[in-house]
Amino acid sequence: MTLHTEWLRRALLATALTMAGPALAADDGKVANFLLDNGMEVVVIPDHRAPIVTHMVWYKIGSADEPAGKSGIAHFFEHLMFKATTNHAAGEFDRAISDIGGSNNAFTSYDYTAFHETVTPSALELMMSFEADRMRNLILTDEVIKTERDVILEERRSRIDSNPEAVLDEEVDATLWQNQPYRIPVIGWMQEMEQLNRTDAVAFYDKYYRPNNAVLIVAGDVDPDIVKTLAERTYGKVARGPDLPPRIRPVEPEQNTRRTVTLTDARVSVPSFSTQWVVPSYHTAKPGEAEALDLLGEILGGGTRSRLYQQLVVKQGIASGTGAFFQGTMLDATNFTVYGAPRGDAKLSDVEAAVDAEIARIVKDGVTADELEKAKARYIRALIFARDKQDEMANLYGAELATGGNVRDVEEWPDRIRKVTADEIKAVAARYLLLDRSTTGYLLPQQQAGN
Amino acid sequence: MTLHTEWLRRALLATALTMAGPALAADDGKVANFLLDNGMEVVVIPDHRAPIVTHMVWYKIGSADEPAGKSGIAHFFEHLMFKATTNHAAGEFDRAISDIGGSNNAFTSYDYTAFHETVTPSALELMMSFEADRMRNLILTDEVIKTERDVILEERRSRIDSNPEAVLDEEVDATLWQNQPYRIPVIGWMQEMEQLNRTDAVAFYDKYYRPNNAVLIVAGDVDPDIVKTLAERTYGKVARGPDLPPRIRPVEPEQNTRRTVTLTDARVSVPSFSTQWVVPSYHTAKPGEAEALDLLGEILGGGTRSRLYQQLVVKQGIASGTGAFFQGTMLDATNFTVYGAPRGDAKLSDVEAAVDAEIARIVKDGVTADELEKAKARYIRALIFARDKQDEMANLYGAELATGGNVRDVEEWPDRIRKVTADEIKAVAARYLLLDRSTTGYLLPQQQAGN
């Protein structure tokens, strides 16, 4: 039961998205995609290199879908789903997995909640059976609610409240997003988590934990026809729920200001900053813009070959770390981020100015044909490594389908990246990365108070 | 149909609250307070100095009560309520008022929407009859919605979008408030206002425009028993609506950061800043804290006798304007604000540092017995003038009753102010006015970009 904190999520998405390439459908066969009669979508990704299978269920419900004042309830279910059902005692599912040497976990994000197991193919039907059971048969007593609520409250205290960086990130997010619900932390606001109760939980479960709001992803040493038979035998028995309304959420108004959020804390040793902009996601962008933002992130700050790293870390030697990323796989508008921290005697303001200068250089002069080709090539290389990671393949399809995309979007993605031109990258930098309309978070040691 | 912008609201409340004193119940008789059978609350404030009467209906519905994604709908009703009903054509009510030489208006805020008329006492029943009619009998056609929606969109363009100060205020509010709905502008976000439709309007009207969600305030040359008879004859005929749930809204989490929001605009000639803190309101505060905040605002920055004015404008001569205020009459947590703008060659940063120094001085040394007595006395003096303003008396009762208070709260208010000690003022300054947990807005001329 892992909460996907923003950091973790970014790491996952950065990996997932950079692995896109020509052979996303594994060599072993075409990706299958179909619906069960009850509306549950299924994706099967054959991968016969090893006798393992990754089984995931993605619910199209995340923190950004929560009712007002009920923040944290989506993540709460990441916990509650491991409790007793009418058919199985709490812990029975976990034990069944560890008995066969498998592994499992779950995570929650703004747009989805997912549960996954990696096991031998012979155990797939058992996994499906357990997962289909807990989709509808959880026993949500007051006692269960109280116990798990204490767990998530403690999780918040240890992961957020005792961590200056996490505290800052929360308030930066809520400053960047002034209307769109990504401003609300996935784990929830403490005072609202404390009030979550059985009535809230039952209503949420009955509304969202339904086959017609779920996507099943099976990747591994399996045959799509057999997966279909097994899925019909297990998930197929779960009754379809009421149709859900389209996921139309409050939209972010245009930003007209430069915003800063500063946390000064005695526990911080090295100062750092990160600047964010609201930009379109794959789901909201005009054709080509999201792809250009991805390559902009790669060229500006994706790893050690990027402009930021080469200029600030290698050449000037003023930064201990710096980079940029674009968080593209989101249902609504998303963020583009740059960050940096000083090294040695360098000041934070020097690092920030140098990052700003690199952005200004792209806005003014664009990127070269050579670095664009190399950036595109890095996607292909990343893919070669990523193909060794079955769970990342599953994650990529699951995240895409849970944020408004489809299997074709995943498969066509490499070609869409290949089509991006240098002019398009310059254009998105000029259009979106405006300092007068940015949001910067500063994490400062105590002695730097007053910055 | 005036939108109470934040500025207007602040001015109103500053006036309303400073007019509190021993004789709030006018000399002419005791304030009467009763319920009609359908749940409508009535307050009658006799005031026989002149043959006029102020008639107000306050609905306990404001922008902070709006459904997610429907911002602006509360203020939309401030407009829609002037359209045709099943009994009267559009404009008929207005004409009836101007025919008898009366005046009328309406305003919307975070916690309420109010409609008022000032007329001769003989016209009171006619006013009640019109007002009771439009409480339930509006004809909300698609055509009416479209026409008035164009009006509010134009109102937003002219009042907010073409005014740098208003644009900044909006984004400062949404940065100060990260969860509580006061972050949403009363007029609404443009992209949501554009989508408001007949279905939204009918649902909103049917839910909130009901006698059991309204307060009638009648101040003037009237007898409470006669007002009661007239109210029963008019409003009393309107059927009670379904009970509304308690107005429990998302609560603001603790602020851990210092936040800034900067708007640089060529239309700005003189730079200015304002710093805000989240503080308790009269409705949420522990006993004594809101009263202490009110006197803190008065001593620190309430007018020309305040510390800020005397120090920055009179003594140092660095500010063209500076002050402080506390916006106490709110249903949920509210804000305490200080502001300033430089004069002559002084820099904005000098003014800000001088304001900070005055706050630090109160946090460290408190206030003197003499200035505390004088601040309290200013309330009494303000009252003497305010008693000439019948509509302000009505506003004071209406705002209090629409934000969780009652008639006794208004009447006991002067005594509660008198009890505040210097230690309590020092304590609230020390507890709430922390720069590391503040939100500052900067309005800068173009040439100061980068400030």
C-alpha cells in the first residue's frame, strides 16, 4: 500500500513515458483490448520471456474526483481494499500471494487508484478472483474505518508533516492550482481525513468501485483468449454499476501573476527551488503540444545530457542538481517543472538565474536539429531497457487508459514523438514558460530566513 | 445590482463594525426578532427620526456555498432576481420603487446575497409583496439565462479583467485560501460563468431561495407588530422549502509557508503591497480573539490615528497610504490585512519593512493602555455617526445573522469590545501575524519587473 507521492509519481511517469518506442506492443504478440459485458475494459499485453504475469486493476477514481471536504478518501480505499470481504478474511489475499512467491501493491494518484500483483501465470485466475471479490464485497464497519483511518493519519504525519519538502510541495501545489482539484493533496488534508467516516466510505465505494469504472491490465506470459475466459469467469460476474457522469472537473483560470511559496526550516541543510507552470496534458493539449513539451523537458532538463545539467553542473559547477520534467499523463491540465540546488559557495539565486537563462535561450533561439534527434533517440534507448520491466509496460497502458486515453494512443505515441519539430519546441517554451506567470517553491535553511 | 467586490465589502464591514456601540438598538424602541411559521427570520429595528424604512432580505447563500465548477451562480441570482416573475414583468418592481421616490439595490458576498429597498413606510407592504413574489416565482427561461449571463460576463470583463488590482486580488485570495472556498471569486471564474445554464439556475433557486433560508430586516419608521402582520400576509404565504444541511464547508489547513503573488502591469503607476493572514472570524474564534483582532486592526492601521499612518505617513513620510483591517463578519475563518504604497522617492520595500517593523513592535511590546482606550472610544464615536445611517444598521444585523450570529451577538458586541485587554491584543498579534506564514500581493509598474 504505497501512496504515490508527487515525487514517486513523477519518477514513475518519467520512466514510463521515456520508454515509449516502436515496439511497445511486446514482440510476443499484439496487445488485445476488449470490454466485458459489464463494461470492464481489458488490456492484455503478451510477454513470454519469463513465466510471470502482472495483473493490475485501475479504477478511474483519484483524489481529484473526491467530493468537497472529503480529501483523502480515494487514497483511504487503497488501504480499505486490503480488509475483509464477505468471502475472505483480512490478510488472506496477501497471504495467498506470498505463499506462491508473488508480490503485490497499490497506489493512488490524482486521476486513478490501482492495485497490482505479480505472480506465476497459473495463479492469475486466483488473483482475478480475489480482486473481483474485493471490488464489491468489502465489509466496511465502523471498526474497520476507525482502524485504517488511524493508519492513514499516521501515514500523513510521517510522510508529509514531518518532511519539510513534502509540506512545501503541498502548499506549492495548492498555489499553482487555484481552481483545478490537483491543488488538493492525494493523501488529503489532515482535518478532513480525521472526519472520514463509514457513510462517506460506503457511498464512495458504491459509486466508484464498479466494473464499468475499472480497467484490467494483464501483462506477461499469457494468451489473450485465456485471459478473456478467466476475466469473464471472475470479473464478468460482478454486476455493472450505475453509469457515472463524465469526469468534468473545475478548470484552472488563466494565471496572470508570478507566485512564490517559501518554507524556511531548521531541518533543511541545502536550499533548493522548483518553478512550475500550468501546461496542457496529453488529454487536454492541441495536437503536438504535449509531445513538444515532453521533448522540451528532455532537452532542457532530462538527465545528464540536458542543457541544464551540462551548463549548471558540468560547465559552471554551481549546482548540485538541476533538471526539468513534464508530467503529461494526466486527465486535466498539468505542470511543467524546473528545479535546482546550489553546490559549494554558489547561491540559490545564482542557480535560479542560470536556470532562467537556459529557458530564455530556448525561447529565443530554439533547439538544434542535433539535440532534437538525440532527445528523440533517448526515448528509443530508454524503451529497450524498459521492455525488461513488465510492470512498467502495464503501468503505461493503465495510466493512459485511466486518464482518458486508449490503447492506440499508447501505440502511436512513438510516432507522434518522432514528428515533433524544433519550431514546435521553441513555440511551447515561448508560450508556456513565462516567469511572470510561474509558481516557485523555495526550501530554505533557517539561517537563510528572509532570503 | 452591485457586486460586492472585496474592496467594497471591506469598506462596508469596516464601517459597519466600527459603528458598534451601546445604543445599537435605536433609541426608538427595542429590536424585535421573531420567526414566521415557514421559518423565515425577521428583525425589526425601530427608527422614527424620519418617515423612511429600509427593507432587506438576506439569503444565507453566497459564493462560498456554490457547487464545484459553478462559481458565479450566487452572484448570477443577484441579477436574475430582477427579471420577470409569474406575477410581474421584468422592471415592474424597479419602476414601482422609482415611482414613489425610493431606491433599491442588491449585493452578493461569500456568505450571503441580499436585496434591499428604501421607501416610505406606506410602501413597505408593496415591497414585501414584490420581494416575496420573486423569492419563488421567477421565470427562468433559456433566454433570460443567456441575456443575464452576457451581462455578468461583461461585468467580469470590466470590473476584474481590465483592472490589474482586481486581477491581483483574485489570485492573492486563491493563494491565501488553499482549501476554504473563499479562494473562489464572488463574481466567478470566467470559464465557469460561461457555462452556467438554466438547469443549474433552477436547481440553485429551488434549493436556496426559500423563506427558511432567508432573513428579513426592516429598519425605520415602523412598528414591529405591524411589520409582523405585513410579513405574515406576504412572506408568510410562501411555502417552507426542504431543510438545508448545516453550512459546513472545507476548512483551511494550517499554513506553513510564506507566499507571494506579483502582478507587473503597464497600467500600474504606483507600486503597492498587501499582506494577509488567515485568522478566526467572529463565528469561528475563541471568546475574545475576534474582538482583539478588531482592536488590533484599529490600533495598527485603522485610519489616521493608527500606528501605521502616524509612523509611515506622518513621521517618516515614506508612504502615500497604509493601513490594516480585520474582516470579522464571516461564516468561516477570515483574513487580517495590512497594506501600503510608497510616496516620493521611497521604495516599496522600505514601506513593507516599516509595516513589518510596526507589527513586530506590537508583538514584542504590546499596545499601551492609552491607545487601547482611544481605539475603543473610536468605536463609540463611529456609532454616533452611524446611527444616522439606517441602511448601515440594517446591514449590520443582516450580515451578522447571515454568518451564523444572532441579534444578541450584535447587541452585546460593544460590551465584548470594551472587555478586550492589551495583553489579548498582543497575544493575537503574536499568534497570527507571522511573516513566515503570510501571503503578500505585489502590484508593480512595468519598469519594476523582476523587483
